[in-house]
Amino acid sequence: MKTSADCVNNNYMKYVSAVSPRTNEKRSLFRSFWVGGFICCIGQSVRYFFEYVCGLTGDELGAYVSMVMIFLGAILTGFGIYDRIGKYAGGGSIVPITGFANSVVSPAMEFKTEGFVYGVAAKMFIIAGPIIVFGIASGVLVGLIYYIGYRIF
Amino acid sequence: MRTVYFKNKPKIIATSTIAGPKECSGSIGKFFDTKLDDDMYGETSYEKAESRMLFTAIKNSMIHAKKNETDIDAIISGDLLNQIISSTFSARNFDCAYLGVYNACATFTEALTVGSAFVDGGYLNTVVCAASSHFASAERQYRFPLELGCTRPPQSQWTVTGAGSCVLSLSGNGPHISCATIGKIVDYGVTDANNMGAAMAPASACTLDRFFKDTDSSPGDYDLIVSGDLGTLGSRILKDLIWEKGYDIEKQHVDCGELVYNIAEQEYQGGSGAGCSALVFGSYLYDRLKSGKLKKIVLMATGALLSSVSTQQGESIPGIAHAVLIEV
């Protein structure tokens, strides 16, 4: 039986890549730079606010800033605004923590029609799941290296 | 691969179309029968909305043909969703025999071919052929949640929210289907699920080449050669591939996907989906055929036969195209 690899027509694939439109990299980079930077500026302002107005410090300060940014990402997703920002900014709105909130809230909204257990709860992490898995796995790996290095030296 | 000829000339006696707001504001929006303001169509889910759209299209095509449910011998329909639920759930409302067909976006011409064969052979008198698609239900099945903030690559297409239905019968008036070329699956190894135009174009060139050879005709013999949803890029590739085989279709070719949206809307390559060709044929093209402005058209819907599972397993995308010749 034929496999997909047997089907490949190299001439055609070369031709397709020659005629297919390409992403305008300069434009995408510029847009993601300024939108991503702007989101980080908001995060930094929130940080200053908690630091100098509310007097928070250390881990507590970081946690409050994350909470506010995640809340903003989630609420903008709920209002249907974040996907428009994402369409414009690309990576600029995916990389900050607001993008993480968007990747959790959007499937939760989408799969609401399949019920709260098998819809919202089960599908909530279909996009964010890999991020969490690789985040934890790399955290464990770095922790191990750090621990072993600490013991030896 | 071969072309089948329908000697008794099954006629398309009526059509009906329904489309969402984005399609209605497009270049041929004024030709649609039912124009929706809301793509949920008053339902609680997009899947339900799609079935209801298909139901409305089928129902209205029966009304336009002045036929009751008892006059309809079979409904042949399909859509893009898993297990073609939009079609089966809409057919649940009719007391008619039902055949479900699936060839992704080539479903509409597949249904027309099967329907014509039944009617021409005298097995069934009146058959309804229909197809539908919905942007939101297709998006959640094949891609990402609607609210996820991601960019679309420039080679991507936009699934049409719409449904089209037509009634085939030997008695009555209307343009008739004189022959159909049943396509074969052609796969040149395109794996990019966003580049369906490139995946489907070789199949459409293959079917069209066969069609010209079997009918011993050339592109100049037709008023229009209409492809289903190749989009701008796919259309260009089709023209190049068919030119290599010795046919120049530049003057006659139009693509339903290119027609359905305003180019200014920047939906990259245009529309796609099973509903795309059904919608454009049932409205604009049928109108032109009825008024005699078009006399002989080739309608060739094209399908990319991928699933979200096959894409994740790294399989390439098999393409298909079926062509029908519609004459006044």
C-alpha cells in the first residue's frame, strides 16, 4: 500500500513553495514587537503599582502581577477582543502570560456546548496542556542538574 | 476514471441557498435566498446551526420546486463534520429516503453525480442534492478554538458558512446535467493543512483533463469552467497544470471560493468548504443559467480529504475533484 512518503512529487512541491505567498516577516516582527512590548509595559506598570502604592515585595509581588495579567487576558478573551489582538500581533500576544490565559479560556468557551465535565473541564487544557507538560518536565530536569551540581561541587 | 453520460437529461428544477452574514456581504450575497444576520441561527451550538441551515435550504428547494416530502424519492447530502452529522440531523426532519455522501468540499458535485445517475436511470423520479459547511463548526473540528489569538497563514482559506440544495427531476424545467466525470484521488504529497488549494489543484487538473478528453471538447466550448474552492493560489496552480496538458482555461475559469467573498476582505485565498460550491451554484450560477446568460458550464467541486488525525500523524492530503456538465 502507498504511504504518504510515496506520494511526494518533488517537482510539484518545489513549484508550490515557489508560488505560495509568504508571511511578511518584517511586518509580523514589527507588529509582535510593539504589541508584545506594550503588554509587558502594562505588566511592568502593574508591578510598580503593587510595589510602590501597595507596598508588596518578593514572590508576593510577582504573584499579584501574574494574577492581574492573567485576569486581563481571560476577560479580553471572554469579550472576544483577544483573538483580534492575536490576529494582528501574532507571537506578540501569544508569548506573554496573557496569551497563556487566552489559550486556556478560549477552548473552555468553545467546548461549553459539550457540557461542563467533558467539554469545559476536559478540553480546557488542549492547547495549554503541552506548555504545562514541557514546563514541568524542564523544571524537573533543571532542578536535577542543579541538585547534582550542588552535591558534587 | 471515466465520464458518465446522462441521456435522459436530469434537470435541476429548483435550488435554494442560505448563508451567514459574512457571505451575504460578499460579492454575490444578493443572490442568496435566505440571508442570516446571526451565524448561530438561533440555535445553541454551531453544529445545530449548520444542520438547521441545511434543513432550511432543503425545505426551501422543495418549496421552490413545488414538491411535497412525499414527492421526494431521496435526499443525497453531505457536509464536513465528523460522521456528516449536519446532513443526517437535518435529514431526520424529512420523511424521505436518505443517502449521506462525503468527499469533503467536493461533496456537492458528488451528490449531483449520484443523484443524476439515479434519476437518469429511472430508479428515482425526484432527488434532492445538498451540501453545507459552517465556519465555526469546521474551525473547531479542524483547527483551533475561535477565540484563540493566533494568526492565519497567507495561504489559508476561510470556510464558508452556508448551504445549498437543488432538486433533480426528469420532469419540469431547468438546466440539465448532461455528463459527469468522476474523479480519482490524486496526492502529490502536500502536508500543509492550511494550503488546501495546492493539495486539491492536481486532482482538479486530472479530472478536467479527463473531462476534455472524454467529451472531446476544449475550454472554448464552455461559457464557464467553475472550480469549487481552490482559492486564488489553487486556481493559479490549476491553470498552470492544465496548461501543461495543453489546455488554456484562463478565459473561462472562475473559482467559487474566489467569488464568494470580497477580495478586499483579505481572507487570503478565498472561501472553502462543502457549502462553498453549493452556495455559489445554487444562487448566482443557477440564476444565470435560468436567465440564459450562461448556457454551458462545467462545475467541478474539489475536495481535500484530510482529517485532524491524519494531519497530526503527518500524512499528506489526498485531493479529489468531480466535474459535472450543466447545460441549458
